[in-house]
Amino acid sequence: MSQSQGLLLFKLNLTQKFAIGTLKVQEIVPSTRLYALPKSHPMVMGVATLRGRTIPIIDMAGAVGYRAISAEEYDSCNIIITDCSRQIVGFLVRSIDKIMTCDWKDIYAPDPSLGVNTYTTGILEVEDKLVQVMDVERLLADIYPDEDYDIPQFSHTELEELRGKSILVVDDSMVARHQLGTALESAGIPFQVCKNGQDALDMMEASYNAGRPIDVLVSDIEMPGLDGYEVAFEVRSSPHFASTYIILHTSLASEISADRAHQIGADEALTKFDASELLQAILRGVKGRIVEA
């Protein structure tokens, strides 16, 4: 099963190209008039009114550590309107390059030497040059931090069920792994975690062979290498994992993504990040899925 991904390529400086998945992009507009937003993050340049909506505009170059966009440059820039992790924001970029299609297998994880202070979730080669796929979730989390998770109140019986099952979380975004881990740890629920789809499949196979199969898999969709759709397809195709409850947990708000998730065998598709919604879904998962004969 091969999954292609549309990517929007753009520049934050004169030479380096960056990318964002087109499923996150609502539209691209020229720079427009901004209105001041008091007490906002320094990288929020202001708000724009577009199609009747008031949208915060973020200087993406400045936010990730490049030279901030100056007032003199502003008129030549573009704004990428995104819908990601339940937030609609505009990212100001220096220029738009093109839209292209690639296979997730052509995107590989960034070198660990980059450390944790990176806004990159993947790297691909385009026309003999490296393009960085932006970790939009981390960028939004830095500008709009929210650690106040609404944890549902479970009964003693429900907690025993949750704590007695094997849960695996897979996500390439450090921020998403932190959010998921915090929510589960707050409820005292043990879990395993990994960064990519192939590691998830390897861990599931190892757990099965050890006599402790994974009961609930929570997977991101957009990941380098094997994406969440492919992971779900592989899991659902294996008789070893017939009873595994699959939750695809994505920053994408597209109904198309949810429809595709169900078509390849996922039990649920949730938009990041609502801790209560996710934990309730995991509870449904630990109660078991109906396996057709």
C-alpha cells in the first residue's frame, strides 16, 4: 500500500526550501493589512481579516530562528493559511515555490544530531537539494502553549481496565508525543511510545511474540517512511493483530483523512489535541473490538 502526499514548498530565507503537507493548507494569499494583537507572542505579527474570519499571522522565519521578516519585505511575502491541531492560523513566508506530490517513503526522519531543538519532522530531496518538512505542531505549541489538559474522571473499574492493557503511541512530532504522554501519565495509564511507523510495527511484533500483544494503537497519520495509513493497513492485514484497536490521531482536520482512515481499517480517527476525547477513545479500545469471523 503506497500513500502519496501533497507538499507545498516555500522559502523562509534566500536559499533553503521548506515544506508543509497540503492537507494542512486552506489557501495561500498575498500579504494583507494586519491589525495589532495586544499581549500576543512576539512572532505573532498581528491579525488579518480574511473571508470574514480574524486569523493570527505568524512570522514563520522568525519563529524557527531565521531572520525575521521586516516591514520593508512584507509586501512581497505570502501567507499560508493552515488548519492544524484545531487552530486556524496564517504563516508568513518569504516566497512560495511550488506544490508537488511525493511518497511518504521518500521522506526520511531528520538526523538525530539536530537534537530536540528542531522544527523539522522529515527531510526529502527535491532537484538535488534537501527540503525540510516543518513540524507545525511544535511551532504552534511554542506560540500557544497549553499544558492544562482536561482529563476525564474514570471509575475504578475503568482505570483497572486501562492500566491492564497494552497501549502503543507512535508519532514523529516531539510535541505530540509529549502531549499524548502527559495525558496518559496524568491518568496513571502505562504505555509504550515510538517515533515512526516501522518501529511501531517492529514493537507490535515483538510484543506479540512475548505474549503481550498491543491492545490499542494510537498513531499519527503524517509520518516519514511508513505513514499512519500504511501502519493501520499493515496491522489490520495481520491475523496477529486482528483485535488491536486502531486510533489514528492527526493534526489534520480534513474529513477526507477520516474517511480514508476508516476505509483502511482504523477504528477511530481523531483530531489533535483533546486529551479527554483521546482517553475516552482509548477506553473504548481497551473494551475490545468486534472481530468478524
